Amino acid sequence: MDADPTDLYGLTRPELRSLVEGWGLSPIHADTLWSLLYQGLACSADQLAGLPARVRAHLSAQTRIGCLPVVAGTDSGDGFTRKYLLGLADGERIETVLMRFTGRVTACVSSQVGCAMGCVFCATGQMGYRRNLAPAEIVAQVVHVARALGPLCGTRQLRNVVFMGMGEPLHNYDAVMKAVEILRDPNGLCLGAGRITVSTVGVVPGIRRMADEASPVHLAVSLHAATQDERAALVPVARKWPLDELIDACHHYCSKLGRRIFFEWTLIEGKNDSADHAHAVGALVLGLPAQVNLIPLNPTPGYEGSPSRSDAARRFQRILAEDYGLPSTMRQRRGIDIAAGCGQLAASP
Ligand code: SAH
Ligand code: SF4
């Protein structure tokens, strides 16, 4: 039986060089191919015509580029967000979001098909876990966004990548970190580590591993509650990795790397948006170099809660700033009409 073709997007540059050398060819061809893939954004064999015929023969016999077909693309009414439903080779589907606001272009990528963590207010959690994405499937999403940007404002405009699409990135640690390495390659997409953010529900061993491996990307931790019981009601996996262990891991991360950490807090009316909640989170993260990103709840089919009212959200922000010196941002509600907002991705067209 023939082996599956190797996905080129899943290889680091040294791995691509060894593959080409293994064919008895000069690694220089691997460097040319790398530029065609990540600078030329080649997506079909025709676009590799610049390579010698013997290289192309090996490539077509044993590899594929790994571009993901677009099943559907939807624009939000405000013109700032575009959501892509992308097809995977085994028939599964994922969503990737291109966001363009405040002068920044950001790709929001998925790390899994579905998610096993079960957060009650998240559409991806509501669909359950199907499988991990391979590094090639993660890289392909970013390349897709870069290519889609070309006609709009030039492919080099893509500067930011957030792992805030479908799935829990630290539940697929190795694939996510390998994709990050490929995305950062200076001869390829050349994305700065400081512009890549991995968002986790609080997978404690993954946070500790990022600290111990000195992972260069930013870390955001989805907190949502400042007591163990309240958190476990929203984020079931908090029973496995309790709040005190999570906060210890955050201290370990910040002190080991001398780096700031982001906390995400989905603001749900009457659940976690009172003055007492704001004081509790301020006290919980005291001593950590932190910033809080507040996200008003986006609607999902399986959860009835409402986003906080703007006066409650403002009060929350004010308490964090004035009583705890804790900076915070309020996530703008963009892309909601096309279900492309935080927590709304569930692989439906
Ligand atoms: N699994 C990772 C990353 C994906 S979710 C994580 O949970 O961090 C990205 C962010 O959207 C997380 O902070 C998540 O808690 C938040 N989120 C999920 N569902 C949401 C919803 N319905 N409204 C607003 N934010 C939501
Ligand atoms: Fe998974 Fe994140 Fe959604 Fe929770 S919020 S279910 S961890 S994708």
C-alpha cells in the first residue's frame, strides 16, 4: 500500500532539507521550495515550476503542499471580520478567522477539531472533541489567511496569530509548538514570537512546560472566575486542574520567563460581573505581571446567559484599575453576526 503523502506545511526548514537530501538532491532546492511556499504562497504544483523537473517529480510522487480547500467564506456586516470554513483531508472541517481592525491584521486559528474541555458557554466545547490538528493543518490556516490578504492589502500585512479558534492548544502541545516554529522561520512567514498568542483554558502541565522550555510566544489564560467552585461550574476541566494549581503555574511562568501573562474573562451578566467578582480577581492575580482581556459573552446555541451590561463591564474594569493597578482591555464585539466571535466557532457554514 502507498504511504500517505507528506504534507509540506508540516515540515520545519531543516526537515525539508533532510527530505530533499534523502532524495540525493542538493538542499538548495529545499530552500527554494521553502521560499515558494511561504513567500510566494504557492498552493499548486504549477506554482512550483521554478524547481528542476527531478525535484518536482519527487515532490509530486511523495508529498502534497497541504492547502486546505475553502468550503465557505463569510464576511461580517461591519467589514472587519472574515470567517473561513476549511476542509480537511479526512472530511472534518475547521474554522479560521481573519480579523482586520485598529490597524492590525490577525489570523485566529484552530488547534483541534472540536474541544474536549467542555466550557459551558463555548460552541466549540458544545460540539465535543473530534481530533487534534496536525502541524501542517495549523500552518495551512495561517498561509490561507496570508494568501487571502494578498488582494486586500498585501500578504506581508499578516503580523499576528492567535490560537483562539477551535480547540485547546495546550491539549495539542507538540503540534502547536511545531507549527509556531514553522511560522516563525525568518526565511518563511517570519512571524514574530511576540505577535503570536496561545490561549489556554488552564492546562497546568502545558503552562509549566511553556515556562520550562522558555516558549517565546505570549500566553493567555482563560480565567472567567476567581473561586474554584464558580470556575468549575463554567469550565469543567477546572476540577482536574484546580484554581490554586493554575495560579501557581502562572507564577512559575512569569517568574521563570520574566514575562507578562494575559488573563481572559468572559463577562456574563449576573454570573461573574459584580463588584465582588472584580475584587476577587484583582486579589487572586495580585503580584503577577498581568493584563486582563474582558470579553462580553457571545451567544452560542447551547448556553442561555447574556453578556454583561456596559455599566457593569465598566465598573469591573474600573475596580481592576483603581484598586489593583491591573490593566484591562474590553474585546470589541466583532464578527458576531457571522458567528466568528470568541467561542462561536463550531465548523458550520
Ligand atoms: N481553548 C482556548 C482558546 C480558544 S477560546 C481557551 O479556552 O482559552 C478563546 C477565548 O474565547 C477563551 O478565552 C474563551 O474562554 C472565550 N470564549 C469561549 N466562548 C465564549 C463566548 N461564548 N463568548 C465570549 N468568549 C468566549
Ligand atoms: Fe475548548 Fe476554549 Fe471552548 Fe473551553 S473555551 S471549550 S477550552 S475552545
